[in-house]
Amino acid sequence: MNRLFSENDIINLVNDNKMAVLYFTGMDCGACEAIKYKIEGILKNLPQIKSGEINGEENLDLATKYGVFSLPIFLLFIEGKETLRIGRNVDLLELERNIKRYYEMIF
């Protein structure tokens, strides 16, 4: 997952790809790292989805702009529109099913 640091980075990722993932993490967040590892495993098999990671604690303005008030948060964008938002309590099997369902419809 590529680290993103600015609003332009996010806009480019979301607008330049049919499917894009934004993952907001925090510093010293064990849950963030564990979930990130699992998400990267899911996305590894879905090469058309591009992803970016934003540290929500270091980039409060970006977190606020995207309505992120707790960490971690997973956002899936399809053709520039937020389609899926998952918070701290992630059911990884359900998340994978949802992502694959959208992926198969588009690609």
C-alpha cells in the first residue's frame, strides 16, 4: 500500500483508477497494522484495485475531509465514488466477499 500525504495524492488515486482503496491508519495502532496486512493480502489477488494509506493522526485535515474520526477506516471507491466504508470492527471474510463482488462486476 502506497503512503499518501496530500489531498492531491488522494484525488489522483481515486480519480485515475476505476477502483481504489484508501486506508486510514494511526501511529502505534496494533489493530491498524493487523488489518492492513490482511487487506494487502486480499488486494494482492485483485491487481486492478490501487490502494493508498494515510496516517489519520498526522493528517488530521485529510481525515476530517473524508469523515474519518476513528481508526482504522477502510474506504473503497468505485469510479470516484465512495462505495464501501468499514471501521474498526472488520469482518475480513465479508469485506473480501464485498470487494470481490464489485471487482467481478467491473473487471
